[in-house]
Amino acid sequence: MPTHYSGTRAEMRTLDTFIKLTRCTNSLFARLSEQNTLGDLTPSQFAVLEALYHLGSMTQGEVSTKVLKSGSNMTTVIDNLERDGFVRRERDAKDRRVIYVHLTGAGKKKLEAILPGHIAALVEEFSILSASEMEMLGNLCKKLGKGKIK
């Protein structure tokens, strides 16, 4: 569905592209949700477990930055993961303001149970693209995600 905004060509092209990108992302998330690839985890909970699994323990602020969520939202997400035994928090001994988040054994086990099915679903979803199209899409997303060079 193209934009109905009537502005300059550049504005209309930009809005049309943004709408396509947003609808694509929403459609992909909806199809993954229908397949229940994350089990009983929310996308944010999954993102936190995955970040800790691949990158190791981090401060709560670092986790928030990695998964692109606000600090207040991250507090709630981590509260729920901690309640379920998937992560544990630990205050830094030298600076009590700093809180580290660690993946527990249960969290590792949970992610390892979910990850293969989630990856398989992603591979299936992306199979409509050729390898070069995926590479191009990845590069374009990375470029757009980084924003303007200043």
C-alpha cells in the first residue's frame, strides 16, 4: 500500500519505502508468532536471553542498548526473566549502581530449546530471497540503521 501523502517525490518515495519496511517487519513477526517460535517468551525476553547467551554477562544498560529497548522496559523484561529463573542480577562490588545480568543454567537450557526452531522458521521465511538478495538487504538495513554519517 503506497503512501497517500502528496509531497515532493523524495518525500513520497521515502514514506512509501518506510511503509513497505514496516509492513514487512510486522508481517514477518506475525508469521513467526503464528508458528510460536518463541514459546512462552516475549520477543524482548528472547532478545535478552539470546544476547546474554552469545555475548555473556552484561550490565543492565548494556543489555538495553544491545536489544534496542528503553531502560524502563528492560527493567520489566529482566524482572520477569529473573522471576522465571532464566537470569540473575548481581550488583557490582565496587559500584553498587551497576547491575550485571547473568544467564542462568535454566535460561541457557530454555534458549537452546527454542533457538533451533526459531532459526529454522527464519530460514524458511527468508528462503524466498536469494543469497545475494539477503546480503543486499542486510547491507541496506545496516546502512539505514546506522543513520547519517556526520
